[in-house]
Amino acid sequence: MRKEAFEDIAIELTRFAVMEAGMKGYTHEMIAFKVGVSTSSVDKYSSGERIPSLSGFLALTVGLKLKETVKRLAGLVGLKSVEVTDDSLPTTLGKVMKEFGEAIAEITRALEDGEVDEEERARCLKEIDEAIDELLKFKNQLEVK
């Protein structure tokens, strides 16, 4: 692709970002303040007369948390953006992996001397139970969705 094609994409993404910011209640003046440019620049971004610098585009998109703009940008490179929340599948899976890692680490420590005493056994069982709890939460989320 030639540079001009990317300029067209940049213009459209910027116009969309300004529109999304407006839908979130931001005026051009508020956007300008947040991004660190003049209101006239934002007006020109909105009309497609000007393209912001990369840092300006990131300030606009990331600074104002423009999720739809990020989705469009991800789509351009064949990716899908996923919103990660405290109860999302990726977050829960991360907790599962963390807890299982902690359980394995505790079991490994307990087995270092070739024996597992009562205190080590209790710590291992606690870590295993926490890992199982997270795995069951993940299982429940999969069954519900």
C-alpha cells in the first residue's frame, strides 16, 4: 500500500475517534485540553483536514478511553480487541494460572528435602484448594456463557 492509503485510514480513524469522544460527552474544547492541542486542531481532525501525530492520536484514543476506535484499529491488522474486566474469562484464566503456579511452587518447596511435614502439608493443601476454587470459577463461567 502507498502512503496515501494510510493517510486515508488515519483520517477516518481520527474522525471516528473525535466522533466517539463526542458521543461520550466531550466537546472539542475538552478534547483539545485532554490531548494538548488547540480547539482548531480538533475541529480540523473532525473534518479530516488534519491528521494528528502518533502521540496526539494515542492521547486522543487512550486518554479518552475510546474503545470503539481501538476495536477499529485492531481490526485493521486482523486482530480483535477484547475488553478485560475483573470477571472476564481472560482474567479468570489468569487467576487460575497464578493459583496453580503458587500451588506447584509450594509443593516443590515441600518436596525439596524428600519429606512433607504437617505444616508443609497444610500449606500445600491450602494452595491446592485455592487453585481448585479458581478453576471451578472458570468452569462455571464457561458453562454459563
